[in-house]
Amino acid sequence: MDALAEQYAIRVADLVVGFGQQTVIDHLSLDVRRGEILGLVGASGGGKSVLMRTIIGLIPKQSGRIDVMGRSVDGGLDSTTRAAAAMWGILFQQGALFSSLTARQNVQFPLREMLALSETLLDEIATAKLEMVGIAPDDWDKFPAQLSGGMTKRVALARALALDPAIVFLDEPTSGLDPIAAGDFDELIKTLQMTLGLTVFMVTHDLASLNTVCDRVAVLADGKIVAIGPMRELLQSEHPWVRAYFHGKRSQMLQPKAS
Ligand SMILES: Nc1ncnc2c1ncn2[C@@H]1O[C@H](COP(=O)(O)OP(=O)(O)OP(=O)(O)O)[C@@H](O)[C@H]1O
Ligand SMILES: [Mg+2]
């Protein structure tokens, strides 16, 4: 493996993705460093989820190149294979958990799919992951409908981590959570990054998350990454969309009002 492959968890070069006449990702390039938390922002409908789904092979690309952990995923590394599962875990924007399975069974699901393990071992791994994300034993056998939104996200994260992946993809993990639960979730992500050396690719609109947990933030506009860097650099950006996003009315609300 060459030095660059060791440095980057994900390398996307000149990627084009579209549906029919619509081009969603338009010659996009993006490098995600190993061990970093990268935040991805962009307009609603701008292609953040499409980009994430293309990287993990759920949506076919029209052209360009995608490397994950130093190997090409061109030709579609099937996201259901063991090799893919070892590389990444995913927390989807919608439908985070299987509604007919308990929290514990949800976490066991990928383990059952990929590994031949005894029931005892399955239980041990699942409960270790649930503990890691802060789910109490009383809640291990609850069904998704019996969990709060924040707990659901944590269980989904435990499931994403079941196979000890190198990368986790999180699609708006804190949306719908109250600010305290969102802050706790952010802290959990940061802890996992530091203790497990995880690379985190996080789509989010949450300005607090971007500020507190992301090492770098990438901005997707017009199908491309128009700006990337630490928040303090992006706040200085002259790009009109970036300015509107970070200095618009909604983000001003975070500042104390001038009297
Ligand atoms: N499977 C699909 N088939 C056709 N069009 C799709 C498909 N998936 C996404 N699109 C289109 O691609 C565009 C980008 O969608 P995407 O879900 O990536 O937006 P997003 O940036 O994640 O938005 P949000 O912030 O609202 O989640 C949209 O116009 C959407 O309608
Ligand atoms: Mg989306």
C-alpha cells in the first residue's frame, strides 16, 4: 500500500452520479483522512445522501474513481460482503433499525449475516456494543417502537459498529434529537473516534455538531465540494453558498442579540 493510501480512508476523484437527465454529483473530488471526523453539509436535495450511498456501492456511478481504505471499490464492492462490512458501518438517514427485532437483535443482525458465532458470543458482542453506546441493560430487549429517538440512534450506531469497521457513515445522526441528546451523541462519536481510531463521515445540518466534533467540514454545492477545511476556515470562506449557510439568519440566531 502506498503512502497516500495509508493517509486516506476514502478518496473520491472526478465522480459523476445522476438519475436520467439529472446530474446530482458533478465531477466531485473529496479525500477523507484516516481517523478524522469529516462533516458534510449542503442544501437539502443537493446530493449528500447520494454521495454517501455511491461510496458504499448502493448507487452506481457514471464515472470517476472511488477508493476506500486503499482499495478501489470500482466494479461495486457489494455492500453485503464481509470485506465491505469490515470496512464500514452505516447509520442511514431513514429507517435506522429493523422494527421487528429488539435492540439486541438489531445489533446481532450483521454479526449473524457475516460470521458463524455461537449464541453466547453473539450476545456478548451485542451487549458490549450496546454498553459502549450507553444503552442500559433494561433497554436491550426493547423493540424500536419502545425506544426514544436518541436511544434509536445509539442502537443504530451500535449496529453500525458491530463488525468493528474502520469507517462509519452517519447520515444526519442528530436530526430529530433535542440539543442535549444531540450533544451527548456528538460526544459519543468523538469518544469512539479517539478510542477506536474510527474514521467518521457524517452528513449533518447541525451547526453545533459541525463546530464541536468535526475535524473538517466539506461543503457540497452544485454537485461539487466547493469548500473544505476546519470550521474556523470555512467561516472565513467567500463562497456565496458557504457564506449564506454559516452566516445566514438561522446561524445568526446562535449569536447573542446585539442590544
Ligand atoms: N434513487 C434515486 N433515484 C432518483 N433520484 C434520486 C434517487 N436518490 C436521490 N435522488 C435525487 O437526487 C437528489 C439528491 O438527493 P439526496 O437524497 O442525496 O439529497 P440530500 O443532500 O441528502 O438532501 P437532505 O439534506 O434533504 O437529506 C434529489 O434530487 C433526489 O430526488
Ligand atoms: Mg440526505
